[in-house]
Amino acid sequence: MRKLILPVSIIAVILALVLLAPILPLADVRAMDIPHRFAGPSLQHWLGQDEFGRDVLTRLIFGARASLSIAIGSALAAALIGAALGLLGGYFRGLVELVTVRAAEVVLCLPPLLLALLVVTILGAGFWPLILALTILYTPNYARVVYAATLQVRGLDFVTAQRALGTHPMTIVLRTLLPNVLPPLVVQISLVIASAIVIESGLSFLGLGVVPPTPSWGLMIRSARGAMEQAPMLLVWPSLALAGTILTFNLLCDRLQSVLDPRAVPAGGAIWLRRSKAAPRPQRQAFRPADPQRAAAGDAAGETGKPGAAPADLLSIEGLTIALDRPGGVGSGMELVRDVSLAVRPGETLALVGESGSGKTLTSLAITGLLPDVLAVTAGTATYVRRDGTAVDLLAEDEDGHRRLRGDEISMVFQDASAALNPVHRIGDQLAEVILAHRPVTRAQAAAEAVALLKRVGIPDPERRARAYPHELSGGQRQRAMIAIAVANRPKLLLADEPTTALDPTIQAQILALIADLKHDNPEMGVVFVTHNLAVVAEIADRVAVMYAGELVEEGPVEAVFARPRHPYTAALIGSVPEGGAARLVAIPGTVPAPGHMPPGCRFAPRCDHAEAICREAPPAEFRPQADRRIRCLRFEEVT
């Protein structure tokens, strides 16, 4: 804050002089003393007198009232309109972008001074026509700056997280996007104020701005131009006032940019945090293949079935296909996920595993309607059973339908909590926001519940942490806060996208124990856990689905799959992890094929030791060796 002292002090003095000018002991701004025209500085006239004998200091102060009022008024009006256009166009895109940002950019085709002259010529010279002209002139500049900043922010995880929590689009625009685009907006305001002062002075200099006898700096420069030989200082004083004010506003707004950013660490010291006592590390189950005899017994039970009907699926995905949305049509794009079918039962944890690029995260995003704009669902259904027992196809829902479910019925925990949490809002406010979005409670009740949730997920001193910004928490605390936001409304389905990847093993174990506790408190909640860590799968999941190159290659109970993997890729994954108990680790040769360059047959065939010529001819069909096992491999019987 120290860096603001100088510019704020200067601006405060200028504004005080401008606002208090009518009551200050100044000479009459219009009083003329012709016999003493061009008189130099004196005790009565500190800066001398002009060509009509008027006091120069008084006219400088009153001239600032006109110049600053026009510049600041037009800059703020243009900022309000331009920011609204840029935010709406940048967030909603499409037709909204066309009628907001692109329409405003038409004004940029006209030279600035010419446009101002046109408006002033039509409406006449004066105070309000000049404000209107400058507002029209500068609105497109704001719209383009805010539009560019919005495009950068809208794709970040914390905006996606807000959509995943079911926040209303306008709330996202005002509470999430607007605070994050303020720094460039503030800088633009400084530039516009400086430019507006110059243009106002130029128009007044030409006789098309402020109308005499009202003083302005432009009029003073115009008058002094004809008397440069008799009194050259008459030109110096308004020019110094003009330049000094412009530089001061630039300095103020430039320093405000860094001060307004809560992510910046204060100068002169690190952010203080109370060191809390570490939570005891829970016992972590070692990863090991399950007992083959026990797995075989499970397979037999799956074949014969168990007494009683199986519970209805909470989520049933059939034939999900995701492709790039290209100009030639949605179906003409490359398929990144192909024909994926999955099911999650109430109270069950399904783990999605596979290498990076296998389509795990895209599958989760498709369920919640959060796919990037360049991707689209081209086939499939995702039937979800809501709390009231009605079924809905998530892939067929529009944005409003998804928003009603996100954060309430379905929630998502993102991999990087530091990116998923809004950096410009306090943790407690973000928790209260998702509660208020879905439940009819007061803001005070939501704030109290937010503190209780932080305590529930194991964050020490929850009252103080609720008032902290995300950057003031450790990585484990941020992830706990992200989980608290996800479970705030007790969802029926929780999607966890690698929530332990960026954490050390101790914190990973604590997060897994926390998720297990939350499931114990809400036994009907289904969980889809996206991970590449097979040790995590062994500890937390009931069933595992293995994905490769956008396809589901194997699915079954965790113990059965780990004891007897039936797909070569699953066996290779298990053999490549240190926790697998193998005497020697085996690396999987090759790499995952890139989209658009998939092999014609089995996608894993180029890396598979069991592949034969038939594997490279056509994609393999899905096989079911047991009732609860699915394998996409022609030679699954020979793998293990």
C-alpha cells in the first residue's frame, strides 16, 4: 500500500481543489481587470493575470473542474458500457459476441478526433455533448480489453468449477469474471482519462468543446497561444497542469493494478500463516494384486448371481462418443472418446484409470456438460436418476438443465485446487455461494454452514480460514476446501478428477481418508474417481474401468481385475507400478496414439506383446467372460 501514497496524495489534492473551488478564497473566475492584463505574479495573483486581467490560478482550478469532470465522467461511462459488452461477449460467445463486441468495434473504423467532431457538430458544443462523444469514442476500447481478458479467464479451472457447482451464468460473470479482469480494466481507465483530457483540451482549443466563459485548460491554452510573445508563462501553467494530471492518473492506476490483485504477496514480508499441528497420517493399504482364489470366487458369484435384485444404477452411460467440433459438421471431427459405456450404482466408487490422453477427464466433463467449446458429444446417452426418482439424460440437457444439477445433485472435485478456486474471493464466500445457489437459506446461515463444512473436512481454525484467500492456504488445505465446496449440498454423484495428484503422499492419504469419511456420512453417494494411480484405486474403489486412447478396454471389480487382468493394457499397467509387488518393473513400449492417427484395428495393438494380424484388421468387440467383467480384446483368454 505504500506505493499508493504519492499518487493518491497528489490526486487527493487536485480533487480537493476542484471540489472546494467555490468556497476557497479565490478571485472571481470571470472578473476582468483590463488595465492590468498580462500582469506578472503578485501577492493578489500568484500566477499573474491573463489577456483580460483575470486571475490565472483561479482559472486553472476552475478549468480543472470542467476538464476532469468531462474526462472522468466519460471514462467511467465508457468503462461501464464497454465492460458489460466485453464480459457478455467473451463469456457467452456466438451471437452475443457478434451483437456486443463486434458491433462496438465498428466505431474503431473512424478516427477518434473525427468521431468526436462529428458528434459535437451534430449535438453542438458544450459539457454533455462532449461527454457523450467521448463515451461513444472509448467504449470499444474497453470492450476489446475486457473481451480479451475474459477469453483468458473463462477457460481457467475456477470458472469451470463455478459452472460445475451450478452457479448462474450472470453470477459467474459478475462475481468471478469481473473481479479477475479488473487489473487490465483499471489500466485502461487510466489511459482513457489521460486521452480524454487531451481530446477535451483539443476540442476546446478548436472552439468545439467547453463554451466560454466557462474555463477549461484547452481554452486557456488557446487564449495563451495568441499572447506567447507578451506573456509566455500563460501557456506554461495550463500545459503543466494538463501534463502533471495525466502522469499522476497513470501512476495511480498502474500501481492500483498490482495492489488490487490478491494473488500478489505483500512486499516486505511473506504471508503469515499459523502453523497447525499436522493431522495423524492414516494407515494406507499397500497396493497388491488380490488373492486369485478370492477373485475366482468373485467371478463365479458374478456368473451365478446373488440372491435379490441388484440396485438400480445411479448413472448409466451408453455409447458415449466425443469428437472435435469442426466447420464441416460435428460428426466430421476426430473422435477423442469412442463408444464408452459405464454404470455407477448408489454408494459405489468407480475408478477411471489410464494414461494421460485416454479420455478419463473428457468423460467426466461430458457428464456435467463442461466440455470445451471445440468438443461435442456426437453419440450416446447418460441416464442419471435424480433425488426425486426421475431419470434424465445428461448428454441431452441444455445449459440451464445442467446448471440446476451441478453443485446440487452432481458435483466435481478438480485436480488442481489452486486453479479451481477463485483467487479473488475468500474461501468462506465461495462455500456460501454454492449453498445459496441451491438452497433457500440466508447469507448468515450460509456463512455459518461454510465454517462448519471447513471444520468437517479437517481444516484447522475454520473461522479464520473462511476469511482467507486461496493463496493463503497450503495445497492440502486448498484441496480440502475444494472438496467442502463439492459436498456442500450433499450430492448424489461426486466426480473426482485426480484430486490427489499434486499432493505429497501424506496429504494424499488424508484426502482419501476424508473422501471415505464423507461416503460413510452419505452412503447413497456414488463416486467416479479419475486417477492414474493404481494404489489409490486399490484403496478407495469398488470397481475399476480402464481406458486407453479414448476407449474402455476393461471393467470389473477391483479385486478381480487386479488379481486377473484380462486385457494386455491392464496387465501392463499393473506390471509398471512400483507398488505392484513384481520382482521387476516392466515399462509399456511406445506411446498413446494421437487423435486422428489411431490404428485401424485394436488401438493398443502397436504396443501389445499378444497382438496378431487379426488384432490390426478391425476394432475388437466387447466380451463378457463373467457377468461383472467386460473386456475389449480378441485374445483376453490368453492374457493371464
